[in-house]
Amino acid sequence: MSSKSPTTERLVPRLCHIVKWDHFDGYGFNLHAEKGVPGQYIGKVDQGSPAEATGLKQGDRIVEVNDVNITTESHKAVVQRIKAVPNETKLLVVDAATDKYYKSKNIIIKGILPEILYLKTPCAKDNGNEDVPDNRSQVSESSAATGEMERAP
């Protein structure tokens, strides 16, 4: 008897194609890196954001940005890749369970794997009703001794 979500049950990488909305400031997630821990991770995901709409989750490890593997890139380089295409970005991510599963099978996670789950931000219709959340987030950057956190543009 398990109450796992469909994403964690399937244990597949997710390609989150995030498209900015006119009524929301940015993508709605923070990029997080910890000193001494390899990789770039998703920090906070804003409620009602384009990032949340694609299924991006806090703690997801980013494998690729816009079809380029970023596992050995610096935090700054990953931010630049996210900003490279105006108003949209594609993040290939894995949650901890999926990451562990693929590592146990010695499978290298790549965007060309046949089992990738593709999720794209739905088009928002800002027609003045409550169907579209208007949670404008503040763009902020912070750094801590144990890691870096940066607001995705």
C-alpha cells in the first residue's frame, strides 16, 4: 500500500519546458547549489508559478538546461544557460528517488532517453478571472555559507 505520486512511481527523468507568463514575474523557482556537493538543484518553487505548472519540485537535480548537460558547470554558468533563451527554458530534472534508481542501474541520464516525461507550462489566459493565479514573486538572490540560492529569471 503506497501513496506515491505518479512521477515518483514511474522513476523517469522529467523535461520541464517552462514558459514565462505575462502576469507572473520570472519562472518561479530558485536555483540552489551547496558548496562541496556536486550539482545544481531546484530550491523553492513558487505556488502558482510557471515552474510549478510544469511539475518542477524543490530538491530536483538539474541534469540538462536547454539540451546541454550541466552536471560539471558552475552555478553562474547554469544561470546563464537558463537565461540564454528569452522567456523560456528547458530543464531536464530528476527527483532523488529517480536519481538513485538510474545510478543503481548505471544509466546515464540524458534528454535523448526514450522514457523522458515531457511537461510544458500551459498557456495562461489572463482574462481577469480567478483561473489564472497572479502571484507575482519578488526577484531575489541570496548566498549562504553552505550554498547558493538564486532566483531564476
